[in-house]
Amino acid sequence: MERDDYIVRFENVQKSYDGEILVVKNFNIDIERGEFLTMLGPSGSGKTTCLMMLAGFEPATHGEIYLNGQPINNVPPHKRGIGMVFQNYALFPHMTVAENLAFPLKVRGLSRADCDAKVKRALEMVRLPQMGGRRPAQLSGGQQQRVAVARALVFEPELVLMDEPLGALDKNLREEMQFEIKHIHETLGVSVVYVTHDQSEALTMSNRIAVFDDGIVQQLAAPEVLYEQPENAFVASFIGENNRLMGTVTALNGSTAQVKLDGGGETVGALAIKCGGVGERTQLSIRPERVVIGQDDADNKLSGKVVELIYLGDHIRCRMQVGTSEEFVVKVPNSHAHAALKVGEVTPIGWATDDCRALDVLEA
Amino acid sequence: MSTMTDNQSGPMLAADGTPLKVSLARALRRQKIRAFLLIVPLLAFILISFIAPIGDMLFRSVENGIVPETMPRTVVALEDWDETSGEAPSEAVFAAFYEDMKVAMEEKTHTKLGSRLNYDTAGIASLFRKLRKPMGNIDETQPIKPQFIDAEEDWGDPEVWQTIKRLSGYYTSSYFLSAVDMESTHDGIQMKDDFERIYLTLLWRTMVLSVAITVSCILLGYPIAFLLANLPLRTSNILMILVLLPFWTSLLVRTSSWIVLLQQEGVINDTLVSLGILDDQGRLELMYNQVGTIVAMTHILLPFMILPLYSVMKTISPSYVRAAKSLGANDWTAFWKVYFPNSVPGIGAGAVLVFILAIGYYITPELVGGTSGIFISNRIAYHISSSLNWGLAAALGVMLLALILVFYWLYDRIVGIDNVKLG
């Protein structure tokens, strides 16, 4: 049954605020029960709008959203039973932490004893059992964050939405909270739709990631698939670091393409993912950690001139000139065997054909 | 740097051995002097033009120098007189009074004295105005008391002398007693007769009307401020001009336009009559009463409610209401349990502002209040400019000031002054 598989379904959803520009263009997604799905994208890409439509704060201009198989376009937000964590937590400043947590229970008419028990359990879940009597303003950012999560979960919704919940925290706290939220998700089995513009956050936490750009989902896949097999140039450049080389397709041979690089004239092999036919322009994408230096057993062999070396402890970041690109980055692991590089030296580099993906050309 | 060693006890020392606090104070002195010099002109201006005159005015509410200074001998002689005897004082008092009045009439201060005594006992002023008649015919070789009473028998009335004796001190509570409709008689302090009471009623009315005005400002201003705070900035700016427009219009013009609207032959009554809702005989009395005062003052003070409310509502994040709704609250619960409590500091600030302004308001009640809609401040103005009883005016003013301070204190206890946000 469809109803059992999917908790949320977006069907051909479009959204426009002014009747001229579509902020969300034809959005389709099925969110599985118990899934942690992240909507990732630059600001203005439509991801928050999708979340607001799901929460009920923005009406869809076209299309239908289903929750548990029921269309919810005409259901007001307070009847959707979806928990939500807001960007700046939106904890009610005039209530104590315990009152904040009791709010969703009280509006549902729970008895005082039930309220107290659930609030206590929720506070223990986020490891703040002593903080019930404090005001939100007396808590640190991380504590407020945990209270906000607890409040969104205390009434046991099946689905929780999180709108950039960690944006206001500093880096260490953010990483700690990522694991904490992930842990809560796994323990409770609740479905989470998470919005962020931070790709590392998305990669760490999600079961699946929907990468948004320009109102369209560019790719919807598991984190490792997204990172290792980006389907287009936007995803390749948005997720993780990427070396881009421009060239022209000279031959297509099944799943691989031969690409003649601009400037240097060398021809390399790459996986033909989205590169069009022979004679068309393409962008090659290679992860910095997949490039090898100073070895000659690689599928593709080129040479690069070292422009800059940055020592980062566990690895050395080497910026090179390869063909016409001066921004070609190689991550050299800091091992005993690592190549001794000097700025200005020309050194052989190479990579496997499977690690190089021929993609569309980004207009920029 | 031996002075900075760890085992040193006592105050911290600077590098040159002076205590650090002294050294810091010296470093900051120049800054403090410069800051003080910058505020000196304003401070002087406020002292001269504001604090000193108000202090002097308030002092008049207890000051009573005129009686002991104009009739020093009489005051001393009256000390031996038993005011409860029901008889006029002795010959000695009259002799002293005669001496005092000779001086007073030369200096022409006797009528002023009469006016002062008249505030406490009506009728004395005319006795002193007609003083020339008994004084002119006195034979100094004969006893003075019978001559006085023969010429003007009211001088034999013990009440006159009771008044003089009561007011013989340099300071008096009589203005304050009058201000709360009380009087001091030889039987002690008691309420005035019913028909003479006016100020307590007036004070009560001032408070009740001010509360009514404050409440109607809250009821009218809250939705407008809510609208302004939640509309897009472009639209809200245009509407804000409409709110501020009254600020740029003269108070008199605004009050007068209410007269045009509210009077019996005015726009509202004419419209109601022409629509057939009222018949010509039954025109509503909308002004020269409390209705007029409340309507006009609510309109005039409304911006003082809307502006603090607006600035507080602006700071309430829309995500609070969204959060409340996502947690299952319907529109009304989200407003009442989440939005409204966060807007209370704005209501508090607006209410304090409107109430304090209303309680001391003068022009509007004067113009549209008639007799039933006037405030205590209109009475103060009357005593300042018409009856010239500045002492009573000052006493009423002190009471008004004290009342406002009491309200302010109450408000601080109940709402907390920290909760007031003016912007």
C-alpha cells in the first residue's frame, strides 16, 4: 500500500509568490516513513518554501501534497500534526522551558499528570532534566536548540520538519547537535524533513538528500551516491570539492567518453553521464582526493604545475595548473610515501576513468 | 615590578606605586569633566526654567507667611485666647490688631491678607476691604474692642478670630485640606458640608475618565498596531503617516473639529436626523459632557498608544505564532497564549503614557467637557488664573503629582517597569 510506504508525497507542486516567478517548479517527491530526508540548496532555491508548504504556512499555487495518503492542501497547520523546529528556535520567551514543552500537550487537552510525565521524558531525552523551570533566555544556544527539538517531538508527531535548525550555532556545537538529532531520529523512528544549506550537515545526517537549485530538484539520492555519482554539474560543484576541466567530446564508447581538454590538447577518458554527443562541450568533474600524483599506472595521465601548497596536517592541499585551469586541487595524503612537491615544479598526475565524470556545462 | 608580586595583599597598585583605583579615577577624571561640561547648559536651563519654578510653585501649597508677617502682634496676642470659648478675644488682641492694621493699610497689604483668610472662611475678605471704616474712627485713648464691634459688628464674630488664629503659622495644611474637601475647625479636622465638596469628586472623575480613555485607546489601538506590524513595510509606512498625522495637527484644531462633529447641530446629529434615526427633538448630547471628553481625548491620545504597541509588536517574531500553530494551537489560541503575552509590554508602555497624559489633560476637557466632563487640571487652571488662590492650585498639583507617582509605583509592582518598551 502506498499509504504505508510514504508519509509525504508532493505531486507536481508549484509555488509562486508574485504570479510572475515560480519559486518552486514542479516538485515531486515521495518521503518514506522513518526517513531522514534533507532538502539542500543555496538560499533562494525553493527548499524552505517547500518546507513551509508542507507545514501549511504557505499554500501551494498548483499541485497537491499528501500526508499519510490524504491531501492536505486545505488542512490548516494546527491540524496537520507535524512537529517543527524553526531557524531561531521560536521558543516562547514568556514561558519556562517546561511550559514551552507542555504547550502542544495542553492545546491537545492532555491532563496535567500526562503533561508533566511527557515533559519530563522529553527533557531527559535531550539531556536537560534540570532546566524545566528556566526561561529560554537563560539557556545557551545549544540548550535552546535541544529544547526546540524536544518541543517539536513531545506530542509524538510522525513527521518533524527542521528549518536550518543549527544555523545559529558555532561549529563545534553544530557538529555535536548533528549527531544528537541523528541519534534521536534513529531512536524514535520519526520521519524528518530537514532543510539546510550546509552540505556537510546534509551528508552527515541524511538517509536521502534532495539537492535544490532554481526551484528544481537537481538530484535526489543517498549522500554517498550524491557525492560519488553527481548527475549534473551543479550537484558536482555544490556537494563537496570538485575539480572542473572544460573540454569537447571527441568520441563516445558505451558508457565512457573521450574528451579533448581545452588549451592543452590532451584527450582523457571519462564516464559519460550528461555530456551530450560528439563535438559538444562538456565539463569534467574529478574529486581532489581521486587524483594521484607521480604515478604512471593511472588510466589518464597528464602533467600539472604546482602553484600553491597548503599544509593541513592530515593532508597537503596542492593547487596546480592543469591545462587552462589554475584551480586544479589535489589532496595529497600526508603519508610516508607522499610525493615531495615544490611550488613551480611540473609533476605527472593521473586518475582512473571511473573517477572522472563528463557532465553538462554550467552557465555562469 | 615588585609591587605586582603574587604574595602582595591589600589594594592593587599601579606601576608607579599609587593604588590602581586612584590611578584609574585620575585617568577618567578628564573624561568625566568633559562629559559634565557638555550637559551643563541643559542642566542650567532645566534648573532655572523647570525645576526651580515647579519647586517654588509646589512650596506655595504649604507656605503661609502672609498672616504672621502682616499681623505679627495680633498673632502673639491671640495665643492667650481660648478659641473654644465662643466669645470674641480680649481688648489686648484688638489693640494689637489695630496696630498691625495701621501698618498694613499704609503698605496696602490688608486686602491681600483678607483674600488669604477668605479662602478658609468666606466673607472675611469684605471685612478687610471695609477696614477703613472702623479704623478711621478709632479713638486711641478709649478701649478699641467696643469701637471696632460698634462700627462693624462682624468683628465680634469669634469665627473670624478662629480663622486668624488657625492660620497664624508660617506653614499651613489648610490648602491640602481644602484640596481633599476637608476643613480644620475648632472642633478638629472634618469633611466640608456636602454642597461644598468638589475636589474629591473631581479627582475621582479625572481618574475614572482617564482609565476609560486608556481602555478605549487600548481597544482601538491594539488592532491598528497589529495591522501595522504585520503588513508589508511599504503599506505600513503609508498607514503610519495616517497615525502620525494627528501629531502634526494643532491640538486646538483637532479639538475644534470634534466640536463640529459632536455638537447638537453638528455633523453626527444632523446625519442621524436626516437618516431618520433620530427625530429633531431627540438629538444626542455628545459633547459638553463626559462622552465628549472621552471621545476627543481618545482620539488625541491614540498615537501614544499605537506607537509603543507597534514598536513592541515589530519585535515579536512571526515564527512564534507559526511555532504555536505547528504545535497544534488554532489561530485564537496562538494569538492569545503566545502573541498577546509578548505584546503586553507594549500595552503597558502605552497605557502608562496615555494614562499619565490623560490625568493631567487640560485643553480638551476645557473645550468639550462642559461641567460634567472637566478634569482636576481645569480646576487648577481656574485657581491659577481666575480665583488667584495659588496655594490651593499648588496643593491640587502636588496631589496630582503624588497620584501619578503612586500609579507608577503600582504599575512597577504589578507589571514591572522593566517590561515597558517605548521603542
